[in-house]
Amino acid sequence: MRLNFKIIFHIFGLLLLFNGVFMLLASIMSWAYDDGVTIHIVLAGIITVLVGVFLMFITREHLKEISKHDGYIVVTFGWIIMALSGTLPYILTETIPSFTNAFFETMSGYTTTGSTIIEDIESMPEGILFWRSLTHWIGGMGIIVLAVAILPLLGIGGMQLFAAEAPGPSADKLHPRITDTAKRLWLIYFSYTAVETILLNIAGMSFFDAINHSLSTLSTGGFSTRNASLAFWNDNPWIQYIVMLFMFLAGTNFVLSYYFFKGKINRVAQDEEFKLYFKFILVFTIISSLIIYFGADMSASSIDHPAVLGEQESAFRHGLFQVLAIITTTGFVSADFTMWTPFLLVFFFGLMFLGGSSGSTAGSVKVVRHLITIRNGFLEFKRSLHLNAILPVRYNNKAISGDIVFNILGFFILYMLSFIVGALGFAAMGLDFQSAIGVAASSLGNVGPALGDFGPVNNFHNMPSIGKWWCAFLMLIGRLELFTVLILLTPFFWRNR
């Protein structure tokens, strides 16, 4: 089967059109705050829109069908094209004049990683900070999911795109039509963002800070408008609790949010992944809070941290905040957790491999994969004793097919190999052991803060240029859950088309 290049480039044009419109939206924020770079952001938006319209125009005569091969190419290269065009506001405003740095920042934004090369965030123009947060928000639910909601207007089906954009063991659908599913997901996504913005503004954040942090929270991204991230508001616990609530929601399967609003609360309460996700957070928060309270030096690890509501509350809040920030891969920082205790350093490093729920905006491995892998492991003990027994892995009271189990096991192996190769790459560039494994885990899991020289209170400005490109590659394969990107590197993908 031949690749349908016309439909591929037609969708690329559509993605660029979307990207340009969001740039123009950022220019409105720039104009409102009179930050001096409005015309540059407008120019970036116009260039992106024109290129998108041009691509759509020259490919308007196309076969209105898309194969699985086409879908993989559209998602992977579409993401790269979005990141390349997303550098324009940074470059034209000269806020990030280096193309390597601009691409790193943009890829970190779209993949919702949240790592940054900007050394003084608070000196950046408001329009650029808003664009930076928008890249999170666009990438959070997936620009491809947004596109499939529009594709029927062009007479194009989007199932292959959705499957490539959101791979994994969960196949829940809200509606038989995939485009209606995308629309409902985006409605929930937008509504959560609006509600969080209002609550943060009421709690004491400025409107600008509130909307930017809401865009970052719901996307589980982590870009902040403050150099100290959420530690800037350590004297206002309510702001941090609001952010924690929406980090929790963003790390939850958005399908469950839909069921909750439809009154199907039992579907939420009985979902095994949600229950394990909640238990993980509860148990890990208790562990980290107790260690922080009894053993951590908060004065050395926090940034201007007063114990506003008492030491017990402070330990609980910081423990819960960092557990949520890392499990959901949001990456906000309330303190330098690498300075607490060696145990917590290793503990939080391990959490980088956990991830939120499938169907959420979180990165990393995802809870459901851990759940199914653990259950399959226990069943292997039973199978070794009862050789003829048929013991399927069950999830939500349904037997899981062997293909899904093998897919998950294959994902784990590929994920750990990618982590090892990623860390070896950073070590070859001269990074020390702690920094190498921390950056590899953080980039692949789309977490944001790493360890060592690139920990929670540092940035990636001093990363070697080749290291920034290596980070960007790991961010991309992590965001698209490995198979979607890596399959393009196999010879049989191109032979069997």
C-alpha cells in the first residue's frame, strides 16, 4: 500500500493552521500587556498560518482516506513540524535567539515535559510566556486529537490518527464516533482549565499567573511564570492545594471525568486503575510527608519557605505536592526535593517511572501498565504450579487478551532500553552519573525536573547543544509512547506499506 502523501501534507497544513491561530492568540495577550513584542508574535502567527493554508490548498485534491501507515507518519512528523514552527515566536522576538534552544523549549512545551533553558523566566515578555504555556496546553490533550475533531469537516476519518496519538491498553470511547470523543475530551479539558484559572485568581494569583499555571497544570506540563515555580507561593498554601487538585484530575483518565459529570459515579469508583492511582498517591504521600517531617532539612531545600500553617501541614503539603507533581509528570516545584534525604532522592527518582492514568495528559509508563504487569507476574507463579490451567489477566472484571499483555511487556522492555540508551548518551556527553540518569528518566517520562546539575531548582541552559537535541528526541518518543516514533526507524515499516 502506498503512502497517501497528499492527505499527509494536507493534515500538516491543518496542524500549522491551528498552530498559527494559537500564536495569534498569544499576540493578543502580548498586546494587552504591551510587552513590546506583539508585532513579532503576529508575524510568526501569520507566517505559520500562510504556510498551513498553502499546504492545504495545493493538496486539496486528495483521497479522503488515511491508512495506519499514514497515521504514524502524520503523528510523528506532525509533532516535529509543530515544534519547528513553534520556535518562530522565540526566534523573531529574539527572546531565545538560538535555534537549538528554541527547539528544545518548544519540544519541551508540546511534549508537556516542562524542562526549560530560560535562566530568568520573570524577565520574559508576557506574550512569550503565554505562548510557552499554550504549547503545553496544545500538546497536553494532543493536537492530533484536536485535528480529528475537525477532520470530518474535510471528509476525512480520524480513527488511525487517534490510535497513533493515544496508544496504550485503554480503548475507552465516550461515543461511537471518534471525532465526538475528541470534542468531549477537549470540552472537559477546556472547562477544567477555565475553572482552575478562576480559583487561582480568587486565591491570590494575578490573572496572568493564574491562566498560565492552569494551562500548564491541565496539560501536566510544568512551565511556570516564576523562577521559583510554585515555591513562589509557599506563603499561600491555598494556591498550592488548588494546583494539586487539578494535577490529580489531569493525571486521571479524562473518560472517567466524563462519566462523573454524567452521574455514572460507580464507573469511576470501580475503575481499578483509578483506585490504584489514588492508593499510590495516598501511600507515597504518607511516606514522603513522614520523612520530610522527621528527617528533612526544609530550610536547606525550600525557597523562602515559612511554615504558614504549622510544620505538620507544611510537611504534608510539600510531600503531597511533589508526589503529585512527579507521578502526574507535571513537574512543578514547591521545594528542592533532592536536598531532603537520600532516601527521598531515590524515592522520587523511582516515581518518575510510574506515570498517571491512561487517557490522561500525564506521561511516563502509566498506572494501568504497572497494574497489568504485576498481575501477570503473580499469575506466572500460579501457572508454574498448574501447567494446564488457563489463567487470564483480568482488568475491571474483564479478561485481558494475551496480545495486550505482550504489548505491555514489550513496552516495559523498550521503555527501560530507551532509558538506558538515553542515559548512556548523556554520560558520553560528559554528564555525571546522577545527572545522566536523572535527565534520561525525566525527558523520557516527560517529567521536567531531573537530578544532579539539572535538578528542580536548576534549568537546562548549560546542557551541551547535542544533549538538548538528545533530550528533545527522548521527549518526543516518550510523549508518543515509543512505538509510534520508533516504528518509523524500522525497515519493515517502509517495506510493508
